[in-house]
Amino acid sequence: PLKNYRTIPIELRVKRKQISNKIRYQIINAHPYCTNCGMRPDDGVRLEVDHIDENPENNVPTNLQVLCTKCNTGKSHTHRY
């Protein structure tokens, strides 16, 4: 399931700087698995590029990691609440 941005309270919404497709491809190509649980697309998961420091404007490659949807959602909820 995809994150539903509309369900995030307005005060927690952050303006995001789009990660370019080129950088997204490079990150996923370098690590074609979830860096948290090790699952791969062949296992039926969707991979996402995540900001390690939770700053959506910091798109430098060293701040980006690959997570599956489940791990990325879990990380977001752990940090937020």
C-alpha cells in the first residue's frame, strides 16, 4: 500500500524536494534490496528511496537508502510518534 499523504496531519506535512529519477535509479541499482530487512522485488516487495536523516530536502546520495514499503512506513511512524 502506498502512503496516503492526505491522512498526514497538516502540521506534520513537509514540502518535499523531488529526488530525480536518475539518482533514484542509481541508489536502487547499487542496492537492489531493502537495507533493513533484505527483501527484494522478487520477494514481492516494492522498493522505495528513503532519506536517512528524515530531511526530505537533503537528496545527497549519502543520505539516501533503499527500503521496502513496509520498512519505510514503519520507520516513518517510529520517528513521527
